[in-house]
Amino acid sequence: MLGLYRCLSTVLGPAIRLYLGRRQAHGKEDPARARERQGIASRARPDGPLIWLHAASVGESISALCLIDRLSADCPDASILVTTGTVTSAAIMAERLPESAFHQYVPVDRPAWVGRFLDHWKPDVALWMESEFWPNLLRGISARGIPLALINGRISPSSFKGWRRAPRTIRRLLECFSLCLAQSGLDAGRLKELGANPVAVPGNLKFAAAPLPVNQGDLAKTMEAVGRRPLWLAACTHAGEDDTVIATHLTLAQRFPRLLTIIVPRHPARGLDVERLAAEQGLKVARRANDPAIRSDTEIYIADTVGELGLFYRLTPVAFIGGTLIPHGGQNLLEAAKLGCAVIHGPHMTNFLAISAEMAQAGATEEIADGSGLAPAVGRLISNSALYAERVSAAETVANAKDGILDAVMEALNPYLAETGCLPADRG
């Protein structure tokens, strides 16, 4: 199967280029850096040791920031190459990476493009976030003898079921990893069954992530604009959820005059679509990418910008987490919990099962079965200050309870970093 994949990814070059062109036309590829997707670097390789960390998209790259900062501090002589595959994640990395780190787009998984990428960058160590197993990339890394570690490894139920149908293929891919660090015991068990070895469970790196950043000037200005209005936030929403959020606003506005509902689409390009949905209901809408002001008559505010979720979590007392009313798999509840939000989510939390279960056990969240439960859940938290305070306290306790995870991850990585010269001898 791997041989067939390699053959097809080679001969289908024209079709892959056409696909990338279509993505670029829809704003999903960066035209100024399109050659990076073909493994053509846009800058020279820095001298000295190079650590390569790959994170698929926004969630993985944000989770990796605490590790990147730690690598930068512990490996002062090494440079850190961070790759992702999406425009949004690239924009976030451009703002948040430390001085010793820089971003490139990951090459599409064609042998020629992968080889070009690896021949240019020659990484000394490769760190792979979570679960994106690209065969040509992984086997290219292994063939060059580059130590490769899986960080915060996760195998979803659907992926586990699928990979079990191709046991030889996944075993050969997992054999490329020198070390697998799993998010949870459940993920570790799945990795082992699929052929990973060795596997350790230092904990979920998402617990070690710093609170999302904020521009304090923007926060003060937005807080002044909102004043004492009742408000709530629908964060990281996907298509199919915005209608429910808007209907929830219409229901709650009858009970809470001057209610402000803030919607942060998971993909900012959807801002216009969400604006149209709200306008069709006769609501007064403002879209941040078009006009950043929240006015006294604004009813729906669409925050369709990149990297500002930390602002809106700090602004609002109640946060519904999107990607959970549809079978998407959820988003990271901890980001809202660390910034004082009472958290609500739907039933689809496949990608965050351990986190959502732990928060539910602590009474830190409320799960609604479907969209009809959203208005009552939000209304209870807006109107009941004691319930709000109880929920926030429990969420903050869970979110901040796991010190030491980052230390455990670094302890596992140190032998590989020391062996390749990335870690100074006195720290190995």
C-alpha cells in the first residue's frame, strides 16, 4: 500500500498542482509562499543545529507554542523550524514564535517535494504533533536517520478503526518514530496496538499551554464599548452551528435586553456567510474584519480575524465552544477555561475526550445534547451569578492543575536533543 501511495503521489503531480491552485483561489493557500508547498524553501538554512517541529494546523500549533518556547530556552544554539499546512496557523505563528524559531509551510506529500524539503533543511531532530501521518514525509525522515518523536500523540476512534484495517501500513509508519509521547492512556494503548514502540504518557501538552495572548489596548477599548451589556460568546463555530447561535440570540434577547452575542468562526473566511445569516433575521450586525467597533445597537458581533480569541475569552463570561453540535470532534475547552469563562459544549467531543471527561467530572462544563439546549444553558449562566462562579472556579482548577507536563515531555526528549547536538552538554 505504501508503494502504491508513493507511486500515485508521484504521477499525480499535475492534479495536485491543480488542487493547490483551487485552494489558493479560495484563500486556503498563500500565493506569496506557494513554492514552499513544493518543498522550495523561502530562506536559507541557519547554521548550527536545527530542530524541526511539525503541527498540522491552528490547534496543534498553539498547543506546541509552550514546547517551542522551552526548546528555545533549553537549546540556545539551535534554530527551530516550525511547519504547518494552513494560512491561519501561519499567521498565528508569525506573531507568536520566539526569536530562534521561524515558520515554513509543510510540503505536500509528494516524494520529490519532500526530498527537496529535507535536502535543504537537514533537520537534526524532528518533532511531530498529534496525529498527522504523511507516509512520504515520515519515511523520508526515517531514511535519513533523523530522530523522530511523536508529541502529544492522539488516535481518534475513527482513525483507530481505519488503521486497524491496514495494520501493516500503520505499523511501518509508526516504526519511523524513535519515541511516541501520547496524550492519554487511551491514546497510548491505541498507539501500542497499532505498532508504536516505545510509548510514554507524560500528559496532554494542552494543559501546559499558556493562556491565549491579548493586546491590552484592544481589550480595554472593547470592554469600554461593551460596558455593562449582557453578553456571551460562540467560539470556533463551524458551518451548521451559526444558525443555532443566531436563533439562541433571538430567544435570549427577549429575556436580556441589549444582549450582545459574539461569534468567532473557526475559519475567518466564513465571516461574510455568518453576517448574511444574522442580517436575514433582521439583526444589527458588525463584522470585525470590516469595522472593529462594537456600537450600542450592535446585536451580533462577528470576530472574523486571526489570533484574537484570547481577547474575546477575556471579555465574555460565558463561552459556547463550537465544533461540538456537528460531528467535527470539538475544540480545546481549556483555552476558555484558563481565561475565566463558564464553558458550554455540544456532544461531539471526539478529539478532546479526555479533557471533556475530566472537566465534566469536576462540574466545570455543561454539555448540551443539541442546539435546543443552548439558549437555556446560556441563560442560566447569565442570570445566576452563583452558578457562574462555581462553574468558572471548577474550570480554572482543572485547567491549571497539571504542572510538570512540559517538564516530563522535555525529559523524554532530552536524550535525542543531546545526541544530535541540539542540547548543550551541560543540560543533557
